[in-house]
Amino acid sequence: MKKIYIGTSWKMNKTLAEALLFCEQFKTFYPENLKSHIQPFVIPPFTCIREVTDYITTHKLNCLTGVQNMHYQDAGAFTGEISPVMVKDTGAKLVEMGHSERREYFGETDFAVNKKVQAALKHGLTPLVCIGDSAEEKSWGVSAEVVVKQMKIALSGVDKQQATQVMIAYEPIWAIGDQGVPATPDEAEYIHQKLRAALIEVYGNDIAQQMILLYGGSVNLENSTALIVKPNIDGLFIGRSAWQASGFCNILSAINQQN
């Protein structure tokens, strides 16, 4: 059975003490009998990754960890950056890249995302590539074209054997943040259908159906189950609704009961 990935990125939030408190509460609230095909993940800030990973590993919790950014070089004079080698050293498995905030505030380009995808795969890490359309692009009716382009550039040079190791997260820019308006399940599914069709063109149906497409953007307990039942939505990338362990586990529980 295809895995359902349910996770959250903490962005620039949580001290180490707060992160470890989350871990303790996560262990307490972790759903009983969580089905094996449901795969939780958390992406802490860099200062907490090793400790969060160690806690999850020590307590044998089924939860992956990841980093919020990564340089594409293994080492070098790149002050303030983190290399793939350093990411592996923390025990993290996922690498978030291409988030709209990285693109807007730090100039991350589609070309840079592609280089990071290649670097992550080289080191056995899983790229989690974020793509999204703006409110203006949505109003112009070009959302599908925009995100398909971002995805295709990110996957340039990635062969069939590597493609299934890449996860794509559709996060409409107009839906994220505290002022975001979530996409309806039908809106999200429409874009995911277009993404899947593009993957079929590039890799063929068998590979494309194995690839993981996540939806993120104002996901919460109320809309999570309606989103996850859509045929082309393979998981959810949750924001503030999952920053508290109880909220995260409530969503996991709801999806566990439905799937």
C-alpha cells in the first residue's frame, strides 16, 4: 500500500527546550495503532534537528525528520549554509527546498532547487520540493502551468530510478500563513491531477503513480480528511495546526480512522 505522508515544518519557531517538549507530548499523544502506511514527519529548525531525531529514534516513534534548507555543495566557503554531509550527520532524512518564503525572501530560484535536488539524491536524502502559485497567477488562470513548470525544472536530470525518492508539495502561496485561505479539496485535487499528468509524461504511469504529491496550505483538523481522500493527494504538509503535538496527533488520528 502506498504510504500517506503527514508532516509539518516548524519554520523559525521553537527553542531546543520547546522542541523537546513537543517530542515528549508527541510521544504521549501519539495515536495508538497508527497504521503502518501512515508516515508522520517533522522538520525542526537546524538548532534542534539532532536532538529531535535522537529523541524520536530512542523512543522508537515512527516519525521521520528533515531540514528546512540545504546547500548543494558538500563543503566550502559558504558562510551560514548547511551541506548535505552535515544534514546526514544529524540523522535527518528529508530536505525541504523551494518553499515560497525561501523564494521570496532569500532569492531561491528553480535552478537552485534543481541543484539541491541533485545534491540530496546523491547523498541518499529525500528532497521535499515545495511549489506554489500566487494569488495573481490563480486569478489569471495559470496556476497549473506555473507549478508544473516549477516541478519539471526541479526534476530536471532526475532519472526514473531516482524520481520515486522525490516528494513534491503543492503549497499555493495564497493558502499559506495565518491569513491564508485553504484550497478546497477539489481545487487541490485539480492541481494534483495536473502534476500527476505531467509526471506521467516525463516518467511513465508506473513511476508517476509511485511518486508522492503532498498538499500544504492552511491544512487543519477540519479539512484534513476531506483532502487526504482525494486520489492524487498522497499526504499533507501542515503548518501551525501541527506545531503543537496535540494538534498534530489529532490530525494523525483522524486520518488513521479514515484510512
